[in-house]
Amino acid sequence: MWRRHRRSDQEFSHESQAHIALETDRLVAEGMNPEEARARALRAFGNVLRAQESFYESRRVIWLDDLQRDVRHALRYE
């Protein structure tokens, strides 16, 4: 009931591709050829892989990962 829906990596990938497709379609409607339109849409969107990495990193609780690493390190040298 109170849980927020968290987007999955796959959902984010679909949204990214949909955004690029919409921009491509808009550019084609303006008279650009499809290959050129797709290339321009990809440039406008930016680095797709970097966007996916940023999305993944934003979902993680980074401080918890750091704490787990520190605890493992401390237990190893006890």
C-alpha cells in the first residue's frame, strides 16, 4: 500500500528508447531522412549507457554499500 513503485532497469531502458524513437519520428516528420534523424536523436539524448549507469547508481543506497565494504574489511583484519 505504501510502497513506491521503483522503475526497473528494463523499464528505464524502454523509456530511453521510446524517447529516442519519439525524437526520431519528430525529425523525420520535419523532413529529415530516418538514418540522419536517428543519429541526431541519439546525439541529443546523450550517452545512453551513461544514463543507464546514472539511473542504476541513483537507486542504490551508496552509504550502505560503503558500510558493508568497511565491515567486511574490518572483519578480515580482526
